[in-house]
Amino acid sequence: MNKIYHLSTCGTCKKILEETKAKERGFVLQDIKKDKITPEQLDEMKALSGSYESLFSRRSQQYRPMGLHEKTLTEDDYRSLILQEYSFLKRPVAITGGKIYTGADVKNI
């Protein structure tokens, strides 16, 4: 299945979805704010990407206020934080053909 995890209020995600014509190309779209990521979905992403850290966004507005920039985070920390707060997922995340693409680069999708 071709799937994209995105945030509907994110301008960059909107732009990428429009430019790639993801919906028209048959991608299933999941707005991570309205339909939270499940632990199973996150574990699938980790299996494809190699680590939870690679899926973690340090650009989240929650990152500095929570003091995370001053801590050494483990893989378990990254997993827990992403499940706790949707904005910690680096987005959009596209899964297609058994591969995963994360971040805001249109050529990835």
C-alpha cells in the first residue's frame, strides 16, 4: 500500500501533496493530527527507516520548551515522544514499494 502520513495544517505538507498529486496517484493519506499514529504504524516506519531517531523532528515547537535539546535521547525516548506528540514526527512520511521517505523534499515522493 502507498501511504503518506502528513499534517493537514502544515503548509509544506500541503505543497508536497499538491505537487506530487499523491491522492490522484492512489496514496492513502493519514492526517496525523486527526488520526493519531498507532504504535504498530510507528514500528513499521522504524523497520523501514532503521531508527526512531530518523523519524524524529527536532523542528517541532515542543522540542525546546520540553528541554529535549539538553538531553541525550534514546530510541525508546524517540518512540515514546512521537507517539505522545504528533508534531515530533518528521513529515511528511511516505511509504511506497516497501521503502520509506521522510521529510519535506518533493523528490522523495
